[in-house]
Amino acid sequence: MELLACIHQQLGKLTSPTLKELGTSLKRIPNLYELVQPFITDPDQFSYGRNVIFLNEQLEVIIINLPPHIETAIHDHGKSIGCAMVIEGKLLNSTYRNNENQTERAAAYFVQKGDCLFAPQGLIHKMSNLQDERMISLHVYSPPLLNMSSYQEQAASDILPDLV
């Protein structure tokens, strides 16, 4: 079965899904490594490849190709929730919080091949590929992405007082 048919079968009937339902549905798609290969795109508009492969009123499905030593901008997903499964490679997910109108890193953890990253509404994060090989991930968002925001991390030099 091809990828789009699997997505429609596993995700197409979901209305207002939970994070758990998104993750369970992604994990039920067989042979993901082989199925995503034709949909992987090289970087174009961004420093990474981004290909929207399915979109309806409830869901948006995207394949991300994060080349070696590249990261996304710090961003949120607007009013959407999301789940991403690493198909190839390993990614570092860094989460952030706003503290008095400043964005600062709160935590970071690795997501391995076959594991999922869950993005509840309001999560601010960035994904980084620290490896020498590309990282491929399959993302599903509900509702489709709209009104995303990007953020600038507070630099350490902006936080520390001048010690001169």
C-alpha cells in the first residue's frame, strides 16, 4: 500500500484527534522508511526540505528532511497539536518558554528513529540535526498549521550583566 493510501486509512477518519491518537495512527503505518522515500524533498525555501503530502480540514501531514548540522527556527504551531515520528536519523528537540517576553531554552532531548515527538498546543521548540547524516521525520498536525510564530532565543550576553 502506498503512503498516501496508508495516511488516508490511518488518519483520514480522525476528527479533533488527541496527541495519543495522532501518535498511535502514525505508528500503525507499515514500512514507513520505504514509503516516505519518494516524498523527501531537498531544502528549498528553508534550510531543510519540507513537503506537505496530505491536507484536509482536520489534518496536515508533512515530511521533513533536516540535513546534517541544520536546525529549524524556534517556533510554535499556532493552535495546532502535532506528532512527529523520526523515520531516519536522530533529532534533538529543544523546548523553550517565554519568560517576561524573552524566549529561553527549557529542555532538550533526543528523539530516535521510530520514536515520536509530541507537540501539545502552545509548545515552543526547535528541531536540530547534530548528526553527519540527514534526519527524516513524518509530522501530522491537527488542525492544519495556521498562524505559526517564530521566536528569537535570548542570547547569554543579553542575560548576563556586563562584568567589566
